[in-house]
Amino acid sequence: MQALMHRPVAHLKDHDRVLLIRLGAVGDVLRTLPALHLLRRTYPGLHLTWVVEDPSRDLLVGHPEIDELIVFPRRELRELALRPRRLASRLTALAEGLRERRFGVAIDFQGSFKSGLLARMSGAPRRVGFAPGHCREFSFLWTNEWVRPLELRLNRVERNLIMAERLGATGDEVEVILPELADEGREAESILESLNPAGVPVVVLSPGTSRRQRWKRWPVEHYARLASLLRSSLGALPLVAWGPGEEGLARSIASGCHGHAVVAPPSSLRLLAAILRRCALFVGADTGPMHLAWGMGCPVVALFGPTDPLLNAPLGPAHLVLRSGRSTSNISPEEVLRAAGTILGRRSAPPRTHRLSRAALFPRAVGAGP
């Protein structure tokens, strides 16, 4: 039985054709980028294809460390769920498209049934994933090399770095590579100049969450109160960011604070990233925009309820985490103001690129088991 639970992981070779699987949410994709960076730094000759779902696609288009991007057609497959013949045909075409690329290694960073199945469909002879107990939905059934971290509760960035380490990647840096295009930077600067002619510190407020995780939201009235306090106590400009279906939420905050906050214009993920690079602070719950702020080097006040900050908090000394175990609504605007004042009052400005030391972030020996 013990032998069945032991499937050792071999190092990559510099000429390998690799399929990297991390579908899901924006935050999950962002927290895989440091592992990608170490893999690419260690093995510059890899041909690396990333398969991702549509919500995170824009972040990875044209990424300098990815050779090819494949978008997993989740919405299309869901629409075909009641048409089994067409669904089977579409899945067959997807599998054939993966197999014709002749991947030697598939790396399942996600650890779900769907991601494990994609690894199997790819036809790669080596399929690397997390071991039983460290993945979900029996995804280990589809993989034949298992990474077993020494602990279950690890920050997701750390967990992904352990996967890269077991594949032979080396290096101490924890870095999110997400280059900014010139037109994105110009547009971000134009937006901020028009909204903030006085040039005061801009604090991004991000009230939204996915529909599935509405319970993470901090109340609108708390954001409105915070916006007023940021203006009156710290002289900062609150900028309310919003995504699809959230404009009403953003405008409720602006009206609730009697004009002390401004509402950001519609923006893509990449434009939001460019804006965050130029802002003094981000305030929001455990969401994709929070991880985007972290990745762009924008200091974060992260608001946590029942979710575990150890797994999901932004890494590094630039950020502060506030948590109420039952609900984020129990965190008061005054508490958030104090945290914001602590960050904004620091003498040295935070770096505008996100490059941290893994040894400093994770001083204990984590590594991976057999």
C-alpha cells in the first residue's frame, strides 16, 4: 500500500514540451506565476503551454514566459451538457488538439478532477500533480508523479513553488512577472490624472466578489464610511474599482460617502493592473483584485472572514491583514483606517515591482516529501 502512495517526481529537461494546467480564478493564476518564473529561469529551453479558463486569459496573453496559451472552453462545454453527442465530440476535439502538440510533461497545479483529466487527455507520458490528501476530487487518479508537501496548510504561492522545486527549479525569488504594455500605462496615467488632479495618494477600494463568494464582501456602508475617513483623516482619494455586474455596488459606495470617493471607469484586468501599479494602497477582501494588487507591488489591507489568511493572504511586509473569523462585516471602518494610516505613513515607499525572497517569506524548511 505504501508503494502505491509513492510516485516520485523527476526533474524536467531543458528541451521538454510542457503543459501547465492552472485554469480557475484570477487569484489562483496570479499565485502560480512565481512558480512559472522559477521554471522558466531554470529551464530556458522549455516549450511551455498554459491552459487557462477565459476569466484569466487576458492576464496571460503575450506573457514572455509562456510559448502558447490554450483557453479551456468551460462555458461552451457547460452549454453542451444536455447534448451528450455534441459534448463528446467537443471533448474529443479538445483531446486531439492537446495530443497533437506531443507534450512530454503535464503539470497540474490546480489539483481538481477537471485539471487532472486534462492532464490525462493531453497524452503526456509524465503527469505531475499533488499527492492524495493535497488535492481535490481524486485528481491524483489522473497523474503518475506526485508532489507531497510536508504540510497541508500552506500559502498557495508557497505550495506552487514546492511543485516547481520538485521539478528541479531553483532560485530564491518570489516574483510575479506581468509586463505592462505602453498603451496600458498611458491609459492608467490619464485616468488617474483626470480623477486626481491634486495628486494626493490614491487608495483603491474593491467591494466586489464573485457571486459564488458573496459572503466574503465587506458591507457597502463600511466602505462608504471608510472612504469618508480616508479623505478627512489621511487626505487620500478613495477610488472604487468594479468588475462586471458591480457598477451599482461601486456607485452605492460613492453616494453613501457623499462624494468623498470617485468611481473608476470600466477597465480590463490588465488596465486595473496598470492602475494598481500607480496607487498608494488597495483595500479589499480575499479576491482576484486583491491578489492582482499584491502582484503589482501595491500595498494591501486585506479583509478576511472565515477563509484562512495563511493560505490566501498577500505575502510580504508591505501588507496588513485584518480578520474576523465569523464575517468581514465585524471589521470596523476605523480598524481599516488605522491599518491604512500605518501603511501610508511609512517613510519608505513600497517597491513598484514585486520581487521577494522565498527564504525570508518561508523561513522554515518546507520543501516536499517523497
